[in-house]
Amino acid sequence: YQGNGGFSSAIGIASAIGLSAGFEEEICIRGALQPVVGIIPAAFLHAALHMQFAHAPLFIVQIFVWSALMGVLKYYTNTTTTLIAHTLFNFISCFLIAFNP
């Protein structure tokens, strides 16, 4: 995305994507599914939900590893902690893509 809005547009886009994806994925995957099926199956499903990146299989592997690490974090803390971590990760990633001067 190379919009004309600059920094403020990048903040808005990154906030919207970071919050929406972070919240729904963490609540569904780590909050509801992981306690039932475990860390690895939940991480596998999370990676499978990102098949829009199937053209880059290594990226799917990275998502699986990230998800497994978030699963371990959730195991030792709580869903709120993973929600914050996931939201910040998504925000930073999206901001760096959107704000590309």
C-alpha cells in the first residue's frame, strides 16, 4: 500500500489490522481452541488460516512457529498477554508495510 496519507494513514491502517486480526485470532485460536486441542494442533490451524501466503511456504512455516511460541506464552500466562503480543506484532508489521516513504 502506497497511499498518499503518509504517517497518519499508516497508523490508522496498522491499528485497524493489528487490532482486528490480533483480537479475533487470539480469542478463537489461543482462547477457545488451544485449551481443547493443544498447542501444536492450534498452531497448525493458525498457520492454515494464513494460506493466502501459500506462494511462500517458508512464511507459512514461520507463522506456525510464531503460533506455537504464542501457544507456549499463553500456556504460561493468559490469553490477554498473547492478544497484546499478537496485536503489537501485526501493528508493527502492517505499519512498516503501509508507511513506506
